[in-house]
Amino acid sequence: VGKSTSLAKMTYFLKENGCSPLLVAGDTFRSGAVEQLSVHAKCLDVPIFSQGYAKDPSSVTKAAIQQATENGNDVVLVDTAGRMQNNAPLMKALGKLVAENQPDFIILVCEALVGHDGLDQFKMFSQSLGHQRKLDGLLLTKFDTVSDKVGAALTLTHETGAPIVFCGTGQKYH
């Protein structure tokens, strides 16, 4: 899907627009996830918060928010584990992270060509958030591969009412 790369692109955008972001390695499940995000942080010259693997993502996020507050970072971007809609433990971990940390903005990352499967992803993602919290927006990756097809873009925005807040194209940050 390209979640980590898309998060790095958002980090670049925010930094270029005067924000002081902190990247958080909240994907404590996927091998190489922390290292991948660390490479992005180094390239972007932004701080990264990590506690390694096999940690509770909610606890990692809580500690990162504390560090961001102490260090003056005004945006905390949390990279979480990819969530196949049928992976109950990861979906539960997402719900816990949201409930315990009360993020200001929650984004679902989908591939632009995912089509109707994206609707299933959205529904399961939204269910994991609980009834007290809704998804704030969508980030569509690989938007440059859509050509004359609209894939997930129209399906997701029409069916869910969630706005597309960012579209990723290519491998570069800008």
C-alpha cells in the first residue's frame, strides 16, 4: 500500500509548511518497519520516536506524544501496522491506540486502485474505532497509477462521506 512512504510524504509537506513533526514508529509488528521509518526520518531531517518491536503501539504512541510535548513538536504522525480487515488482533490494537491516545485526526491509507475492497477496509477500520470516534479522512496512495480510472477515489468518498486529504504519487517526497 505504501503507508510509511505516504506518511513520510505528509511529513515533508507539513515541514515545508512550517510545522515541526515527530514521526512515531508505531508499527511494532512488521519486520523492518522501524528501520524503514528511520530512513525516512533521516532523509527528511525530522525526529523519530521508536521503542523497537513487540511493543504495545498504544503505549509507544503515548510516550511519543509526551516527548513531542516536551520537545516542541506540533504534529505527531504515527505509523501503525497495516491492517487487513480480517486481522482481528491488529484491528483491536488500533481501537486501543485511538481510545487511549485520542488523536486529533485519523486517516485511512488505501491504494487508489483498490476499488470496492476499499469500502470493506473502511468499514472494518471504522468499526475498530468504535462509535465515539469517526475516521477524519482518506489518503490514497499510488494515485499516479489511476490514469482514466477513478478506483477507490469515487467509491470511498461517495459511500463514506470521508474526504480525500492527501494523494500520493511516485516515490519522491515532493
